[in-house]
Amino acid sequence: MMASSRPCFTALRGVCQRRTTQWQQPLEQQLQALRITASSRSTSRRCFTTNQPTSESLSIEAAAEVNLDALKQFGSNSRARPVPASPSYFSRIPIFNDSYLALEKLIRTYGNLPTIPTSQVERVAWKTLRDYRQTIGEQVKAGDYGRCVGLVKRLHQIHPKLKPGPVKEALEAFKRDIQPFTNVATPVAVDKFGRAIGVGRRKSSTARAWVVEGNGEVQINGKSLADFFGRVHDRESAVWALHATNRLDKYNVWALADGGGTTGQAEALTLAIAKGLMAHEPALKPALRRAGCVTRDPRRVERKKHGRVKARKMPAWVKR
């Protein structure tokens, strides 16, 4: 039985060898065709450069060898990876988060230092939300910035003689570049000709008034008061500072008004004449303040919004 089966195995082995040799040739031909197409594609690949494609631009260089001895100090199971310098690197507002965490750390460190009452704290103008966004270039939310300013004000209450250096540096980042509380207004003086100049503004209008002792004449842009202002209300507004202090017949006014309309120019003249009048008689300032002639009126026309007829008026609603 064994003798008869041995020729069968040898016959089958010969058939398998013949079949493998028959399949080897087509496979080698297919691989050769793939090598040709791959080489043609690599040579016809585009080169995104300003120079002509050369063999140097198509050359491929291997990466530098990794120094395994230098990585042994991290351990065999550790993986070397770059770590951001800040823990807030992957957040939406990393700069603000770092500053907020720094303020909280300062509160924990120096929060127990003696403080002074709010009424005795030095007045400081802090940056608005818009200014802070422009400074750091991040869209900080209003609520988050409000809490941050609360921490800043708490640190600002520390006694000035005991306030440490890190706290002062942190507060400087939130102060405005120009502090309005430290600015001192330039006093208006009377020149050698007895004139005092005052400048007033209202909306888009600007007025300059020279006030000098006289008999009550008023000239605006070379015209009289009645010729320059057609409305009686505008005439009264222009000389309201003189009228409120009973000085209509004691001073002459020569003024220049520019910009805006008649109402804006008239109210700008009110402030300008009041400043010139206070240069002559400083004791009139309380009376002028009660009359509303000292403080500039900051109101302006509200801009029109898209989708609305005016600043706030909505178009008529139509059901159908």
C-alpha cells in the first residue's frame, strides 16, 4: 500500500511545481509594470517652487538619527513629547486665563495684608472691556472680565506702604494709558489786553469765545447775535452764562463757531463764554455750575441700526 502511494505523491509534487512556475511569470510582469508606473508618477509630480524642477528638488533625505542614549534618562517606558509653557495653552483665551490665575494667586498670597477704606483709595481708571480685548487680542467675555476687575480692585485696596512689587506689576497691566484723575486742567488766564479765551464743544460743534469787559456787545463769526441765530431759544442758550450771573451788560464777547448746526453751536458757546467768564471772576463758578454752564454735555445723536428705520424705530409690522 505504501509503495503504491509514493509515486502518486511524487506526481502531485511535480504538478504543483509546474503550476507555481506558470504563475510566477505573470506576477513578476505585474510587479514590473507597477514599478514603471510608480517611477513615472514620481518624475511627473508637481514641484511647488519658483525654480525649475531639478533632481535636487525631488531628492528625499532621511531624518536625523534619534539619540537613544539621551532618552534613557526619561525611563524605558516614558515617551518624550513637547509640553506647552502655559496650562491654558489649549484654551480659547490663554492670555486672559493666565492673568486671572495670577491674580487669584496674588489674592491668596497677599490677601491678608492691611487695607484702606474705599473712599481713601487712589482713584484709578481701569481699562474697559474693549480696550482690554484690543490689548491682548482675545475675545474675553464681559462677565469674566468683570470678575477679573473685581480682583484688581481688591488688590488695589492694599495699603500703599505695604503693597508688594508683584501686586504693583499686576495692577499696571489693567490701568489705562491716560489717567483722567491725574490730569489737571490748564487754568484760563487773562492776557495783557484784558481778554480771556474759552473753548466749548457740543455734539459736532466747536466754539471759541473771547470775553472782555465792556457794555454787552456780542459778535459771532462777524455777525450780531440776532443775525447769527434766528431762533430765540438759540440766542438765549448762547449767552445763558451771562444771563444766569446778571453780567449781560458788563462783558463783550467775540466768538468763532464751527461745525454742527445752530443748536450745537449755541450750546457750545454757552460753555465757552462760561469758561472765559470764570477767568475774570472765579467766584462765579458755583453759580455757573448750578446753571449748568460748566459741565460739557456728552450726549450725541444715536446712530441708525440696520433693519430699523432710525436708531430704535422699527418698521411697521404687517400681518399679511
